[in-house]
Amino acid sequence: MPLKGVIFDMDGVVVNTVPLHFKAWKKMFSEYGKKFTFKDYELKVDGIPRISGARAVLPELSEERLEKAAAKKQKYLLEFLRKDGIKTYPDAVYLIKNLKKDKIKTAIITSSKNCLYILRKAKINKFFDIIITGNDIKRGKPYPDIFLLAAKKLGLKARECVVIEDAVLGIVAAKRARIKSVGIDRYSKPARLKQADLIVNNLRKLSLSKLKRLVWR
């Protein structure tokens, strides 16, 4: 089966918003008396919808209070985005441009509902054939829905695509979608992405031939 599409997660893969998300989560959780480490971020909230992240750390709260907690996190994130700005990862932009040259379709996905705002601020919203946000799905990762929808919107079969992810739950979701995955290890912790079909620490190392070999396995 030939490679026809690459599906990129947004946060931590294409844009460097992870530190801002972490700061926003940490600030919100501190107001509920919860200590929140970066390991907590990686294991409990990375790559999933806000309400699910809030529930993972504050399971004792009612749904109404969880919604308020999630709204606080959103408020803090937007404040940090406006204050600190948005940076893209040069290696991701390099890969995306090369894929476009080779006529490989690209999609960007995120459970975040801030996606369009972030992509426009970073001036990369036109890099992708398809953009899938948290508004487009009912179930977030580790459910496979977001990847399956991206493949469908690209007009491709799941097995014709490859997912590029930095989150553990994202890799799990890709496996459930039966889509080959590349884990991008930006924190020198490759073991956390061990379920990925391939792990790299820089997307410049991810050649088209390597991506093609993944779908031919």
C-alpha cells in the first residue's frame, strides 16, 4: 500500500505550545490544591480534551465543577499564548514542505479547540490540506476517532497514512486506528513512545523513504 497522507498532531509536534499548556494546567490545578508535575502532564492530560484532562487529576469534582476547572485552564492558556507568542518547530515545517513537494497529503489534528487561532498566529494554517479540531469529534484520544476522521477527510484509507505524534495517548489512538505511527521524542525520553512504529528525535531525520517503508510493512 503506497503512502498517500501524513497526519500531524499539533501541540508538541508542529508548534511548541507544550510549555504553555503545562503552565496553564499547573496554575489551574494549584487552585484546587493539587501538585502537578511535567510527568503528570505527559501521563494524564497530554493530547486529550480539556474536560478529560481536568477529570484525570480532579476525579472528585462534579461535572459542573470540572467544566469550570477546564474553562479556567483555557483562560490561562490564552493569556500565556498572547503573552509568550507561538513558536513552530523548524524540523516539522521542513518535513511538511518536503511532503507537499512530493504530493503527499497532510492533515493536522488536535483535541484543542484553539487550533485555528494557534495555526493562524503561527502563520502555518495554509500548510495543511485538512485541519481537524476538538470541535469535530465527540471522543478524544486514546479513542481513534480523530485519526480516522482525518484519513476520511483526506479521502484516504487509514493504512495509506502515517501519524506523527509526541503524546503517549496519541500513539495508542493511532494503533487503535490501525495507522502506522512515528513518535517524535523531544524530551530525550524515547521509552515513553515505545508503542510507536518508529521513534525519532528530529523530524529532519524522517525521510520520505522511511515513511513509505512504514506503510509497506
